[in-house]
Amino acid sequence: MEFEESGIGEECGVFGCVAAGEWPTQLEVAQVLTLGLVALQHRGQESAGIVTSSGANPPTYAAHKGMGLVSTAFPPEALVKLRNGNLGICHTRYSTTGISELQNCQPFVVDTLHGKIAVAHNGELVNSQALRKKVMRHGVGLSTSSDSELIIQLLALTPPMEELDSPDWVARIKNLMTATPTSYSLLVMFKDVIYAVRDPYGNRPLCIGRIVPISRLHSRGGEEVDTEGWVVSSESCSFQSIGAKYYREVLPGEIVQISKHGVKSLTVVPRPEGDLPAFCIFEYVYFARPDSIFEGQMVYTVRQRCGRQLAIEAPTNADIVSTVPESATPAALGYSQQSGIPYIEVLCKNRYVGRTFIQPNTRLRQLGVAKKFGVLTDNFAGKRVVLIDDSIVRGNTISPIIRLLKEAGATEVHIRVASPPIRFPCYMGINIPTKEELIANKPEFKDIAGYIGADSVEYLTVEGLVSAIQEGVASIQDKNKMISSSHKSSSSVGHCTACLTGKYPVELEW
């Protein structure tokens, strides 16, 4: 809840689809792409774009981009011009670099020596300033302020050993990955294939799904001959709505080719010796949809484990466990299960309160959270409440909620936070307030309970968060080793905790 109100946001989501079998396809690729974007809407609400291709030689491209939500950006008439595509990629954006304008809307399409390519990118390049200079030294002008344009221009550069009439996309992508270590998950569309790419640290998520007949959607296993199409997505939560089954993750550093013939792992680019992967830990804590799967485990289950660990580390004497609806609900249920204190709802959310149509006069500002939440007084009047939240970023949101509960009859309100304090900004694709704005860095943090009006406040430790997440990761390591071993790459477990500890996975360049 605090994340939502503090302006913390994910940069974007990417999605791609390739129809299997004979082309032209009977699969409605444009509809699949649109539904995939809708499922990733939580990752970005500023703009959205779709590019489809016929996959012919030369291919015919069609594109549509728009500002706002997917439902706004893609009216029915916009999909008509996209419907003849046999493959396509799309993107929904929340900007952390580049201003919010249509010119920064992805996917980007450019002409290269060998034809058009389209690129969609999730992440933020840690050395973007140096890369901008590198591109400009090659005489290339940049028309946007987006990191993603840098990526597409670097891909357009011809590698030294490439033959003039035969583009070596693996070499081009590897050159890019050598030039910038993190943070990106990419979809690159060229002619009749999509290349799915994840940076060597695996900081941003990317996974592959298989579109199957509806009758086989919930069956176990299944032959690839049943495949109607392949999809690739920032999150697996997009698969169910399009009739796809989870296939596997793209490994850190892996380049995967997706075509109408299937999925082929081309190579895995290694990290520097001794470096662990650095998957963003806040995908688990807040950003991802709870039904998504990362590292072989469902996000909802991980959040429950975080709640259990929080109950072990920060017990309290209370009558009921509850939460601010609704991102911290799994953690609250886990806390309840571990502590034996019953979980009971104390607030109900008004889902239809907009942010712009009410003028923020003084009286309405004072009402604050009362516009957004109804109080279920009968559930907690005269009782001690332990309220679970996913984070306290600035402290602006939780304080009026505590006051609301106490005024409605709670005798005590204890806050337990299912993640550690955020102390450092993120430079890898998450929009986090400046260091000075974070409550954990302010003098008030020494008595944060008094500052926000709670009876007590305790956080999950970094060690507790990491252990709760990594407890379920080991189960998929053997499968990933089979893929990575053929490319001489490590499949070790590691997570980026830079916003909590200040220890960034790579050296930052300014």
C-alpha cells in the first residue's frame, strides 16, 4: 500500500508472441499481444505499444502506440491494422528514464543494414551516459531520452567479424551485453524470429509460455506438437488469460530464439568470475502480481513465507492480524498462521476513488484515507490490532490509517512491515524516491512508532527476507543447470538488495 501511494513504481513490462505452424496463422496474434499487455498493466500505465510482423522476407511491419492504459491506447479500430501479423512484441511503460511522451513509447523500430528490427526493453542501463557518448561517436543521433533507444542503436552497429549479407544477431546481442552489464530484459524482433534476452545478472524477470488448445490448458505435461504459439513475458501472470502454459524462465545472460518452429537456447553470457545473479528482490515484495512465478515459486507463496518469518522475528501481543488492502494480504496471512493470531479484515477498499476528479481542498485532504477505505468497526473495536504492511517508504500513508483505526475503537495498533527499511535509491529500473525522502534516513526513524502514531513498529530483516525467498528457489536449480551447463554458465542463486543495503551488484557509472 505504501509503495502505491509513495510513487514507487516498476519501469515497464514486455510481451511477445510467435504463432506456431504454418503462416499465415489462424492465431489472433494482435489479440494475444493486447491481452498480454493488459495482464502486465500493473508494471506501467503511462503508455503502451504493439509492433507486429508478417515474418515474410522482407517482412511487413505494423505498429500502434498510445498514451495511458492499454484499454485507452488500443481502441478496436487500432487493432485492425495489426491483425495480419504472425509474430509481434509489445510494451507497457512506467518511465524511470526519459520523459512521459509518445516519442518514448516502445517498442522502437529502426532500419538496419539488413532490414528493420523492433526492440522492447524492461530495465534501466547502469552506464547509460557512457553508452550515449559511444553511440554518438559513431555519428548516430538520438531522438529520445530513453535508454531503450541506446539499446537499439547498439544492436544496429555491425560487429567486426560479421559478413555483409548475413547479420549475426547473437554476436550483436553479445556485444551489447558486454557493453552494459545490467539492467535489462529485451525482446528483439527481426524478420520471422524473436530473440528473448536477459542480462547476465538476471535483474529483470523474463519467462516463456506455450499457447495450447483450451482443452489441454489445465492438463499436466503435453507434447509440443499441441503448441499453437509461443509467448514471452515479463511475468507469467499474463499466460492464463491467453490460454498459455508456463514453459520456463529465460536464464540470466541467456539469449533465446523463438520462432514458429519452437524455442532454442542460443548461448548464455556469463557474469564476471565470482559474481552472483542479482534478481530484483522487490519483484517478490511488491511489484509482481501475486500469481506470477519466479525461480520456480509463486510470488503469493513467497509473500506468505515473508509473513511467517516476520512473525518469528517480530512477535507481538495482539488480538487480531490484519492488513491495508491488498498487496500485503499474503504476508498478513502468513503472520497469522505462524503466530496463531486470527486474521480479520479491518478495512475495505473503495476501488473507484480516482486521483484527479476530486479537487484537493483542505477538508478533503484532512479526510485523506477515509475516501479510500471503509472501516469494519465491528471486527476490531476494543481489540489490539497488528497491521501488516509491505513497506513504509515516507510514512505519509500509514499514519492516517493508524489514526483512523484508533478513532474507530482499536485499543492498540502495532505495525509489522514484511520487508526491510528502504534506505537507498535504485538505478536499475525501479522508481524510488531520493535518499533524503526515505523515512528510514530521517531523524524521525529513531522513533518511527511515535512519528506515525503506532504502539510499536518492527521490520523484517534483510536476512529474513532473503531466506524466505531463497527457501523455495533450490527446487529449480537442477533444471536450470541442464540448460546453463551446455553453455558453461553458473546457475547460482542471488538477489539484488541494493535499495536495502547499498550494495549494488555492479559498479555504477555516472
